[in-house]
Amino acid sequence: MVRHKMLSTLTRGIILAQIMTAIICLQAAVAKDSSPSTFAMCSNGQFVDNPLHSQAMIDAGATMCRLDASFRQTRPKPGGNPNSWDWSSFEKLRQIKKQHPSLDYLLILGYGTKWAADPRFLSSPGSDTGLPQTGINEPVTSPENLYGNYVYEAVSRYKDVCHVWESWNEPDLPDHTFFRGNGHDFFPYQRACYLAAKKADPNCTVLFAGLCFANIEGYLKSHNLKCPGLTPPPTSFFEDYLKECVKDPNAKANNFYFDVMNQHSYSRATDLYDYVSVDQALMKDYLKEAKPVWVTEMGWPDTGGTFGGTADEYGDYELQTYAWAQLSGVQKLFHFQLDNSNGLGLYSGMLGAPKPVLKVYRDVLVKELSGARLVAQLHGNEGVGFLKNNSPYQPTWATGYDLFEFTRNGTRLLMCFTDGLRDAYIKVPAKKAAATVIDRFGTRTTLSAINGFYNIHLPGSKNNAGWPSMANCPKGKALGVPEHLVGGSTVLIIEK
């Protein structure tokens, strides 16, 4: 009886050790969940071909890399034996993973090729890259289902390298560069990707396809809301997918065939909030739930033009999009990209001289805001407000300035910037006697509170762009006045 009521010293020691181990594991899990994982980056083939690329990406502060692992490159010609496919890029990635185990990956599995095309799409407009594969309604692991079978083989072989997969890139792009079809046509491809990937690795994460501006403009057009574009599609690609998805009796049991929603956002900083708001509204309407959202492409043309601006404004874009992302609940932000092959890089050329925006990204955005959590938007409008029928070319939505409060490990962080042409002189409530002010390039000054406030001067935006700014474009001018794609010079206030 005593044996049943009292544990031996040895047994107590074992149980105590087990409890301590469990606590340590729980702490590690909590630490992992709260790690600075917001910041990620896109890449092209330079990532696997240039040995300096991966280290430069890590040094910039990215914790995940998004790149192509497409059907097109792995199956460039017919041949049903997976062992004969071209897995060379995957193998290079496996070696890089061994060198840099802390860097995670998001691999894009889409894109077609002419030899594998479903005949139904051969007469549709678009590139060969956008040709959907045949056999999509066959069982997902069947060799006859060319896309599903490819996804299954890729995930099975490389689940030790990657746990996060994306079905396709920008299938909604209006010129059909990447997919010759609409959201209804895309449904079986997303379904095949999800089912095949989960069969190969039940614990993996499957993203919806990365959608561009057209998905949002199609929604605004079809819902009779003001559209910021001149030629919006008639419908939303994502809404068309959802209409098809909810007809499937197995969809709900299979998470509607995606774990994470996926959106792209460029040029207009507030789009990062407004685009995500549209996606979230669609998920709530059709799925009765709002899945996590990642923005897997974002960037800014820093050479001017209708949808860009200056190198300094690129720095403001990086900081301000982070604030809009936090307000919309976005989990991950993928900068597009490290090199300047698409004109949006952190470096000039193919990893040449650093551009000014690298310092903003690495030394201000990542260093100061990694792991931060939004407390509240203290002043300003929630983006432009597309769902409220606001237009970026009719700036009645603007309030003069935006002010966001964040917290990180007991530190209070505030970000503020103007949302229009005029300078703003604002009083920010202080909780300390003094704070550190950081400008977009990381220059630090000390600011003392006066009567419980920090007095801040916010320069007005110098950016005048958008469709109404285009000369000889009557349709663009008819939309309203030129807009500020990005707010004025961004100020960060650190209160420890």
C-alpha cells in the first residue's frame, strides 16, 4: 500500500526530469512561434546558381526564400519515370539547406509546357508556360494526372528540404502568361496540388496561388465598387475559384484545398491592406472563415514612372507596407527581390552594389521590427478603403497622417508618416521622458517629451503618380487627381 501512495526518489526524479523537459520544449515552441519570421524574400535561379546569394539573403534578414520549382523545369519533355526527370535544382537546394539550415523555403510548383498541355486550352490566348497540364481530374498520384503526380513526387522526395508549397504563380495575370484559364478552370489544379502534397507530407503547408492586382480589380468591378485600374477583369479570379470550390462536397473536409491565402502587392503602399481586405471578405463570404494570408510578392520601382518613385521613397514603401500588413493581419511578407533583375532589388545588378533600400530593409525594418506586434492604429484611415468604395484618386479618405503603435519585448515602437502632400505637425502621447527617433535610413536622434507628448514634424509626400498622372491618358485623368503611392518620409519612435 505504501508503494502505491509514495513514489521512490528515483521515480520522482524521472518524473521531474520529464516535466522539466516538457517545459523546455514548450518554451522552445513558444519562442519558435514568436520568432522574427515575418520577413521573407523571393528569388530567381540566382539563388541556386550563385553561392553568395543565399548568404546575402540571410544577411539582409530574410527567414524564408520563395522560388520556382516548376513542372516546366522538372519535366521539360515527355517521360513518365520520375527518376528520369530533372531534379537538379531541387538537389542544389538540398545542398544549400545543409549549408544554411535556418533558412526555410516556399517552392512554387506551377507552370505548364506544350507537350503536357490539356488540349482544351491550346487555342486559348497566352504563353506556353501558362498551359495547364492534362489529366487533372484523374487521381492525384496517377501518372495520367501530370500536375498532381508531379506535386506528389516533388513533395515526397524533398519534404526534408521544404515544408511549404505554392500551387501556382499569378494565374490571374490578364495576359495569361502563367495560366490559360480563369478561377473556375483553376479549381482542379489547386485541389490536385493540395491533395497530392498532403498525401506525400500530411504536415506540410499548401498555399493558394499567388494572385496579382487583377484579382482585386476584378472583385471591385464585379461588385460595383470604384476600381483603381483602367481595364479591370470582369470578375475576381479568387471569387470564381471559391464559387467552384463550395460546390465540391469534399472541399470543407480538405480545408477548401489551401492552408494559406496568397496575395501580391506592388507600388501603392496601402494596397497591401486593401488587397488583403478583399481576400478576407471573400473567404468570410464563401468559406465562413478567414484563413491566414501571406503576401508573397511586394516591391517598388525606384526609377520613377507612373507606378514608382525615388530610391528614398522605396525605403518609405518598405516601412509603410509593414504597417499596413500588420493592420491587415498578414503573417509573412516576401520582398521581391534580392537582386535587381526585375528592377525592384535590394542590390543593383545581379548582387552588385547595395541600393539604399537595403539599409532600410536590413537595419531598420528587420532590426527594429522583427517580432513586433501591432497594438493599434492610433490615427489614420484603414488603407484607402476599397471596400468602402473609396478611390485612391479621390483622396477624401486621407486624414493627414497615419500613426501605428507596436510592442516588442516590452519596448514601445511607433511609426508615423503623412498620407498626403502637406506637412503635418503632430503630438504623439509619450510614456517615457525621452525616446529614440529613427529615420528611414537608420539615423538616430534623441527626442524629449514635453508635457507628456513628443512633438514630431512629418514631411508631406513628394510622390505624385498613378493613372491620373499620365500625360495623354484621358481615361486615367478621368479617375481623379494624381495620387501619393507612398506617404511622406517615415519616422520610427522607439521608447524603451
